[in-house]
Amino acid sequence: METVVKIENLVKRYDELVALDHLNLNIASGEIFGLLGPNGSGKTTAISCMLSLLEFNKGKIEIFGKEMTPTAYDIKRQIGVVFQNVAVFDELTVYENIDYFCGLYVYDKKERKKLVDEAIDFVGLGDFIKFRPKKLSGGLLRRLNIACGIAHKPKLIIFDEPTVAVDPQSRNNILEGIKRLNSEGATIIYTSHYMEEVEQICSRIAILDKGRVIAQGTKEELKDMISKGEKISVQVYGISEEQLAKMLKIPGVAGADFADGTISISMNGKSGGIAQIIEFLNENNIGYGRIASELPTLNDVFLELTGKTFRD
Amino acid sequence: MQAFKLYFKIFKRSAFFMVLLYLLIFGLIVALFALNFKSSSDMGFEAQRSRIAVVDNDNSKFSKAFASYINENSQPVELGTGEQAIKDALFFNDADYIIIIPKGFGEDFLKDGNARPQSYSLPNSMRAVYAQRMAESYLKLFDLYIKSGNFSFEQAKENVEADLALKTKTSIVSINKSDTGSLKRTVDYVAYAITCMVILSVSLTMLAIEKGDAKKRNLASPISASKIGLQVFLGNAVVSLICCGMIILLVIAIFREDFFNIYGAWYSLNILIYTLVCLGMSFLIGNLVPKNAVNAVCNVIALGGSFLGGAFVPQSLLSETVKNIAVIDPIFWFVKANNEILSISTFNLKTLSPALYCMLVQLLFAALFFSAAMLAIKYKRTKS
């Protein structure tokens, strides 16, 4: 697949603080690429460097095969950006805001009108075109922010934490919208510190910590990197010490504990151990009730790789 | 020209109302000022009559003729009897000049022409001087006719009155300085209005455009930052010129023909130059001051500068210390330029040089503000 963004050994320092420490990324055309990391891990700095909003100390950024510089206007023309904070003018209406930002890329009035109307339809702001931003709710504002970034139909769209402080319904709408944009051909870079969102929509993910990529791949590849596997909980009426010891001999079972009527079983590596557990319970005439399976999350990946959670 | 168009949309919604408000207030004040001035000044020339009281104790033929002439050519004042009445009339400013004709005055005068009536005049009064001259002229002329020996008493009286009735026609050919003075005071006051209008227009609009996150979108776009900056600056310049034009039009609307002369032209040039100073100042404020502080800063600069610079109080009333401090206030140079323009009666390079010097100082202020603004922009960019 064609590489859309190539970042090599990117270093950005703020005095003593190293915000990006030899960052390397390759983003292919048609991907939804997730940049996942806790606050302060360097996601927004990386985005700002990509957009040439920030000067960096070392490294190279190529977008669409050309070096990205502040004057690379032919590259900028193909990029859309949705910033973390709502980046619109309070004095303009919804329509005027989208029209203005689209006008920075598309000069033909007729074409622009069509694109603006399409963007309004896309984010569902048709009933609010004459509203000023201050009259919009948080969710609607986020939609306006997205419309301003995508109206000119860019090939590469960067979303920098677009769901911060957004209610669950609006968040789902935004995520669905991003998937739609991707299905229409846009390559997406999505930064977030919400691992669930990244897991939900991204085809490939890079986990950032202290300005470094600590892991990169699909979500399955990332989960395979850690020792922790599936965790299965089974409510039982009773189990003997003997049966519990026997359970540990099932292939893939790393550990089993019984407490308060529940057996907690830790599996090694990939998922798929639940069938074996049920079979074991039936064979040993162990009566059971509710069975729950918990797969490892990206937070577990982060925890294992860094020794801390996203929220730390 | 997306950013240029954006500028006007934002200006319309963030500062236009305030600019109109300032223009309206300024217009009202200037209109009241002009009306007040026009009612207290006359465009033509009208002779003033002195208030004279004549007390004729002689009742001779000559004294009657003399008293009659004085009464016909003055505002006669009735006077009570006694010395106290004379003192009261002068003390209470009821009469400018009092003539007491003593008994036998007519006979004495016709004998040798040297006799004079007793007179009292209001101290430091021009009209008293005119009254004295009128009486003296009558007596001297009458004496001349009598002494010539060719005229009877009646003929002499008729000739004297005919001679003194001759009047000189007066017409005003030069520009009425007091008119331009009133215009000048209004133009001084323009400094306050234009400072407020330009600072509010430019600073508020710029701050809205330069708002952090929206600005980031501009920077991420395929239009260069310098191009957007230039379009915004062009917007600033156009809005400032509109403010300047509106102010000049308002002054013209109020003063009309008084403005259409060489003084009006030079005042307009001075206003235009001062607008550039305000533009530079606003550009700096727009880059330094947060949005919620713009109104306060605008008031401090406009009011403080106007008082210090002599826009509200004539510079002639300012102390030397204040004037020395005021040299750092552009309004001081704006008002000084107006003063210099007003003092010119013949316009040439030599007479204009003091005014041109003041305008040059204002241009230096404008350049200083622009340079400081550019430094502020560079500092902000480096910092971010």
C-alpha cells in the first residue's frame, strides 16, 4: 500500500523537555491510524509537527511522498485537520465558518457551495446553519469543528482528540462519521487517550509514551505482545482443591483461584480458552452459573509495556 | 481574499456597533458645540451704540442741539439727580458715559469753542471711549464752522450733523478666524473619537481573527501566514480609513462651508496622519492585550492622551511640566499641528513647516508602533 505519512527519527524539544524522542511512523493510504497515548505523551506535538505548525529539532516528515515544510502548500491542500479544541470563529454562523475554512482550499464559489452543503449534511447541522457557535451545544460544536476540517474533501484527515468532553451519543456519531470518511477514501490519523475508541475504529495503532512509539501494529498484534491473556470468571456452586489443581493442567490456563463462589481463570496468550473450561466443568460435574470472559485491553498492553495505566 | 472578507464579517459583528456609537456621541457633542458657537457669533459687521446719559442744566440753544445729537446717536440712558445717581449708573454698568452740561455752557462754548461739559466714563470701556470721541468730534466740528464766520448757528448745526452722519461701509474680506478657531477645537476633539473608534475596530477584530485555535486552522491551510497577515492588515487599514472618512464627513456635515477652505484641507491631512498613528497603536494593542482588556486600554489611552495632549483643554492652559511630559503623547502633536495650522494666514512652505514638523513626529510615532507590533508578533511566534 502507498505510504501517505512517513515520519523518521522526529525529535522535538521544549527546552529540557523532550516531547518527541526519535519518533518513527508509517501510515498507509486508506488506513485509520490511531495514535494512542496518555496526556502529555506527544500526540498533539506529533500532529503539530506533521502540519508544520511547530518546528522540530531533528528528523524528517514526508506526506504524500514529499517533504513537509511550512511552505508545502500543495501538501497542505490535501490535508484536513480537526483540532482538539473547537477551532471556529464565534462571530460567524455555522455556514459562514465552514464556508470560510473551505474557502482557504477551494476558491471556486460554486464548487465551494456544493462542498459546504455536503459537509453540513455529513455532520447533520442542516437545521443550524444560521446559528452562531455560542448557541450550539457541545456535541453540535464538535460536529461544526469536524465540518470545518473536512469540507474541502481532503485525502488525509487528522483528528486530534475530537471526542474530548463529548457525550456518548455524540461520540458515537463522530466515530461513525470517521468510519464513513474512511470508507469514502480518506486516510485518517486519529489521536486519543481513550483506548476504547481507538480499538473501535482504528485499523492500526501506535502507542506513544514520553514521545516514543512503544508499540505499533493492529490491535490484535499489540495484544499478542503481552503475556496477559483472556480472563475467565465462572460462578460455581462448589469446587474441590483437587478439581482446581486439575484445572491448572488444561492447556493455556496460567492460573486459577476460587473465592466467593467464583473461579477466576487466567489464560495464556490468545483468546479461545472458554470452550475448554466449559468442557472441563461438564466432565467433572461441576455445576456452574454465569460465565464471563474478559479479553486484554490496550490499557493492559500499555500497563505491561510501561508499568503504568493511561490514567496515571 | 478570504481573510480580507472574513475581517469585515468579524468587524461588522464585533466592533461596528461600538464604532457607530462613538460616531453618534461625537456627532452630538460637535453639533451642540457648533450650534452654541454659531449663535454667539455674527457673520457681518454691525456698529455698536454707546449708552450715554446727558444731563442738560443749561437748556440753551447749543446745549439742546448737542444733547439731541448725542441722544440720537447713542442708547440714551435716563439718569436720576445728584452725584450718587452718577456713581450708581457707572457702578452698576448702566451707562458707558455721562455728560453733565453746566449752566452757561452754550454761551461759553460759542464764545471761544474751548468750553467742555463735565463728563464721567466707565473705566476700561471701549464704548466709553467711542462716546467721548463722538462728543468731542461734535464740539470740535461745531467750533470750526462757527469760527469760520460764514455760517449761522442753524447752518453750522446742520453741517456738523451732516458731516458726522457720513459712514464708512465695512465688509469682511478675510476668513473669519474665530470660525476656523471653532472648527479647530472640533478637530482637536476628533483625536479622542478617532482613537476610540480605530482602537476598538482594529483591536477587537484582530483579536477575534487571531484567536488561538481558529488561527491554527489558518496556519494549516495552503495559504501562507504572511498572505493572511497582509489581508488582515489591509482590512485594518481600510477600516481605519473608513473611520477617518466618517469623522471628516461628520465635521463637514456640521461645519459645511467653513470646512471647505485651505484650513479644512490641512486639518483633514492631519486627521489622516493621526489615523495612521491610531492604526499602528491598535495593531500593537491587538497583539499584546487580551480581548477583555481592550475597552479599558482604549479608554485609558483615548481619555488620558486627550487630556494630556490638549484635545480637551487648550494646550495654552497646560503647564510647562505637563507639556514636557506630553511630548510622548501623539495627541499632543496632533493638537499642536492643528494650532500651527490655525496660526497660519498665508500658506507657504515656510509658514507650514511647524505644522509639517508635528505631522512628521506623528508619522514617526506610527512607525514606532508598527515596529513594536512586528516585534510582538515575532516574540509571540517564537514563544508558541
